[in-house]
Amino acid sequence: MTRSPLPPSVDDRARPAMATSGIGTAIIGLDGRWREVGPMIGTMLGATADGTAGTLIGRSLFDAVHPDDVAALRGNFDELVSGTIAVIDRRLRCLRHDDRASGADGFPAHIHAALTRDADGAAGSVVVQLRDRTPEEAGAEGPEAMLEISRRQLQLFADAVAHDLRAPLRSIESFSSLLANRAGDALDPTGRDHLARIRQAASRMGSLLAALGELSQAMVADLKPGPVDISLLADWVAAELQDAHPGRVFQVRVQPGLTARGDEHLLKLLLTQLLDNAWRFTPEDEPVRIEIDGRRADGRLLLSVRDHGRGFDMRYLHKLFQPFQRLHGADEGAGHGLGLAIAQCIAERHHGRLRAESEPGTGSTFHLELPGARD
């Protein structure tokens, strides 16, 4: 990735996506000039990343836009920076580096842009995602291509929501913490209770934003399949949970030698959701007991994750994997309602299956089917 120095107000979380996204991603200053450019943007616009002719850094976004579309996009950009509109989402024609000299008409594209803000809510920069629409206009899109487009649009939406919410949330967390430290003793019990509720709500919102990011990742991240040691991943996740909750007793038994084929990062996220669900719904005065077993059948890994927690009524099974659906109240360990939806999404993207069986008071067993690792 080509970059110039950025102010600390730019959200660092945008940068990993720039390097790995299958669509062009960049960061642009409020003056409309390129600050950071992902590799897809450079390829799309015929620019180079080594400082030679064609480098985009420091040049204007509008230089890469067909003259017929510059005025409309410039108006949208000014509205975005001023806060009049939340995002730019439009079609336009873009020019490659040598199109102006050759008189070429450029190529059809789609631009999505959202404003980032710092902890004080001040405008920081603009995150831009650019997609070449040439295959679509040529009539080349089939069902798989349209599905990919839908997935990427979902990612754009999730990224925009996360950027818009993180900055004000950080302000709430910072100022409520400052208030608690400096004036907490001066508040009466009711005031301290109100302040505690604010901080708890901000913490829940932070967890929800993180979970939304994980759901977006589960739905749209490019899969990098390979052999995966499921037993090792399960031990790893269990150790992380124990470290995160040192006051709880964890008794996790993992059958050795369990292997599958898939994306290691996403499968670790799947196991994290299942084990997190197990400890969350185990009463705090009881040890968290989890057994993970598996077997091979017809080239597939059939995995079971059993806990001894509260369990649930199978009459409500249809709600279990739905986002934001909770079968327990907050006082029983219920979280944001996204964990099992994330787990199921990852299983389905691996052409697998996740199902559950349970009985109140006896715990739950989750059955996961995945492609087996090749011998």
C-alpha cells in the first residue's frame, strides 16, 4: 500500500481492509486528495505505487473522474464533509492514468464514501471504496457475481456504520470515565447510579460494534482454505477464555487429532463463539465444563461441543441462530445476540452445518459439520 503520513485521528482499523479488500479502497483528505491507496485502486486507475509517474498520493480524486461527472461528485463530496449527507453512493465514470492523454472515455465505476471522525467528533478523512462496473455493464454478471456484489455492499454498510458510531462512543466512554474520576465522590447515590448506567451502556455498545464487525467479517471475508488443526484451535480458544476470565474455573476436554479443511481464522472465530456461549450460560458459582469430540464420516468432520450450563427449551430452537435473538435474560448471561449467528454463518460459508440440541438445566450440545482435511 502507498501511503503518506496520516494524522492520528484516522481510524487505524480501515487500513487492514485496504490491503486485503477485493475492491478498491483508499483514504482521502478533506481537501479531496489521496492520502492512502490500496492496491486495487492503483491497479484500477493505472497508477503505480513506487513514486514514479502515475502515483496518486497527493493528487486530487477528481482528476480520476470523467469531466462529465466531476461537478456532481464534487457537490456530493462537499455535502459529505459538511455533514449534509451521511455517505456518497453513486455510479460514475473513472479515468485511468493515461486516459486523458489518449482521449479514452474511461470505465464505468461505483463509488461509496463515508466520513471518519476523531474522538471529539471532528471530521478526519474520507474512506472511499471504488468498484469497476465493466463486467456488469458488459452483461457478464451471473448469480455468483451478483452474490459477491451483495456481500461487498453489506461490507460497505457495516464499515460505514462502525466508523460513524465508534467516534461518538469513544467520547461517551472518555468523558464518563473522566467524570467518574474527578467528580464521582461529589455525586449522590442516584447520580452515581446514572453514571454507572451510562458507562455500562457504552461498554455494551462497544461489544455490539465489535460483534457487528465479526458478523460482517464472517459474511464477506475472502476464504483462505487449508488444513486446520481443530483440536489445537479449540485448546487455543479455551486458553484465551481462561485468561480473559481468571475468576472462573474452566474444565475443557478436547479430543486430539481433530482436523478439517477451511479458513483457520474464521474457524477459530466460530469456535470462540461456541465456547463463549458455553461459559456465558454456566452459572458463575459452577465450573465451566466443556467436552469437544469428533469423528470422520464420508470425508467430513462431525464435531460436537457439549456444555453443562443452563440449556434452553427446544421450542425456541428457531430463534437460536437468528441475529439479536436471545433465549435468556441479561441476568442469565445473555450477550448481544450475535454470537451463534456468526458461528452459523461461518459454518455455511464452509459448506457445513451447525445445529443444536438442549434441555433446560442439563446443558447444550452443538453439532458442527465441516469438510474434513485431506489425508
